[in-house]
Amino acid sequence: MIDYSEKRDFIRMPIRCPIALRDPAAELTDQAKLLDLSATGIRFISPRSLDQGARLQVTLSPENPITPPLEAEVAVIRCDEIEDGFETAATIETMAPAVYTEEA
């Protein structure tokens, strides 16, 4: 029997890669570092502080072109200052459908 102590509904998957953050309200675009992802949330290191409740557009572009980018709108839950930026947790509000392109 597997002894799994995670109390969340969905497991967090550690993923370390760059992501693009777009803040439509502030008309800003930043690069951030993704830390982990689950079916309903995301955690990343932002270069600036983000307000609780702020809505952002997030784009994760995989290195392999066979995989389409993940595009989502998220809402910030918390943002804590750390040594190399601001550790931010957000809920995924909507996710754009994956669009696969045919290679010529």
C-alpha cells in the first residue's frame, strides 16, 4: 500500500522552467521561474511583488516544439518576498485549449 500524506486534491508536479507573466491591469510583461504546477494551481518566482487577487496571463512554452504552450489565466493567492524575488502562488482560473500545429 502506498503511504501518501499529501492533503491536496491534486498533486503538485515540480517543474523548473521559465514562464512569461502578463499583467493586463498594469500593462506589464515579466519573465518568471516556474516552481510547480497542479491541476488547479501554480507556484513561481516573480521578479516583482504581486497583489493578492491580481489576475495574470501565464504562458509556459516547452523547449520541444511538438508540445504546444500552456496558456492560462491565474489569480494570485499569496506573494512572499524571498532572496531571489517573490514566491507567488496562484489558482488557475481558466486554461486555453492546446493548439497543435502541423509541421511541414
